[in-house]
Amino acid sequence: MKKTAAAGLALAAYSSLTPAQSSVTIYGTVDLYMAFAKSGITSSKRLEDGGQTASRLGFRGTEDLGGGLSAHFTLESGFAPDTGNGTLPGPAMSFSRQSFVGLSGPWGQIDAGRMYTPMFYTLFKADPYGVNSVFSPINLVAATDAQPGLTPFAARASNMVRYRTPASSDFFADIAFAPGESSAPSHQSGNFYGGSLGWSRKPYYIAYAFQRARSGSAAAPVAQPAATTYQALSGAYELPDIGLQFYANYVRNSSNLPRVPTAKLASLGVTYNVTPASNLMFEAMQRKVDDSSRSQLAWTLGYDYYLSKRTVLYARWLRLLNRNGASASLATITVAPDSGNGVRVLAAGIRHNF
């Protein structure tokens, strides 16, 4: 009798801890485009991934813990539909796009794992192509032409702990830190930290973001890790009555290494809703490096036609101009070093979400 009563009490205690609701969702994107590309005298025809957004397969789950508190996780893997191989880095499939777990409540959200940086989200909201497209001119942010020793811009970071204010608030803050996990010779090797502050209420969006990464890693630590800093001021404005959205970004990067010049980038973009099912987009970005004649100007003209909420046909026309021997690249096109060759890509594709 005592055993039965104890079991009943244990079951009652467990029942009181049982969440009110939980769910797991499988989601993903399959994106492919056919393109004609040219740089210098080299041209190619190619079937590639990521013209509208990068292909991925993910698992997302939430659990209601009661009292406004919930737990969540995301596991996301990139893949190339034209080959079936994984990406980032590939060819094996791995959850290297995103893999994190966290808690959220009325106070905001805290996550731990591998995820996008606060600065990535700042640029994402002020880009008609959403950055996660090989045709976005904002990908010039990752260029290091004429800046030897600069750490390229990272859209994601591993080992990250991150806090975000509640999504319901017009004002938002996003703070992140990722230790490089190095024990010697410098504990700062591979460290990353960043954050953003902004205000978003339609039709306005404005934000400031920064991120700093130190060279080295746990596997290859350095005694005196160099620091590379990126800063961005981003904004967007919407005119819904006439179907127009405007976007602007100013980005600056710098290094504490001697003789590494600072680069400044500026972009302007616009989206026009031609019909309820189609959008016309244009964006241009210019990159200039202090004390260097090498520079870039990139622009993309795009058109999306939605067959449904999940399926879209799209077209893209990209131009990248490299000036005075510069050799930056976009859209995964190889540019000969110090050639001054540009990039031209004309593409049409399809993207399906599930």
C-alpha cells in the first residue's frame, strides 16, 4: 500500500512538471539556379545553389515550461542540391549552419551554440536580398582585397552565448560572446564578441552593430592575436501604399595590425512590389580602402515571382567592377589575383521552402 501511494505521489509530481505544449518542426529550403558567368576572358555555365537563399535542412523545437518560459533548439545543415553534398564546409552533412539551444521568456531570449552574429541580423534586415544569397552586393563586406592580414567578416560564430531582448519590443538589443577556447599561449586567441542596438517599428528600421574577432584558435593559438573590428549602421524605410521599401548600410572595418588599412563600404537598395505576387529589386554597394586605389562597385538587379507562399521563380543580373588591379569576388566566381577583372553573372532559378 505504501509503495502504491509513493508511486501515485511521484506520478502526480511528474505530471505537475509536464509541459503544456511541445513541438518539433522539420523545415528547409531547396534553391537552384542556372547561370552564365564571366570574369576576364574566362566564362562558364553552371548550376548552383543559393541564388535566392541558401539551401538547408533543419530541425526546430520548442517546449512550453509554463509561466511564460519556454525552451527551444535549432539544428540546421547546409547542402548543395546540384550534388547532394553538404556545405559549410562539406562535403559531409553537418549542423554547421546553426546548432543552438536556449530559453525565452518575457525578459528576452538567451541561446548557446553556433548561430548567426548580431551584425549579420542587422545587415539582413537592411538588404533586399537578405544577405543569405550569393547575389547580394552586401557580401562585399567579407572582401579583404588590399587589406592583408584582415580577418574576413563572419556571419556565424561557434561557442557563442547570446542574449536578445523580447521580439515584441520596438527597441532591441542583441549581445554575444564566443570564447576561442584557447589555453595557451594567449587565452584571447579566437575570441569573438559583438552586439547590436536598434529600433524597429514599421515603416522604420534603424540599427547599429559591431563585432570583433581575434586571430588564432584553440587548435592554432597565437601569442599576440590580432583584432579585426567591423561596424555597421543600417536602416530601412517602407512605403506600403505604393509598394516601395528602401534600404541603406554603412560598414567600416579595421585591424590593430600595423599597415592594414581601413575599408569603408556603403550600400543603397530598393524593392518594388510590382504585383502581390512579384517583386523587383535593385541594390548597389561600393567598397573603398584607405590609402589604396583598389576599390569595388557591385550591383544586382533581381526579380522574384511567387507561384505560392513556398515556391518562387527568380532572375538575377550581377555586376562587380574591380578597379586598379583589385580582385575581389562575388557569386562564387573565381577572379585572377591582382587582375582588375570584374564579374558578370546572369541567372534564373527556383526556390522552394518546406
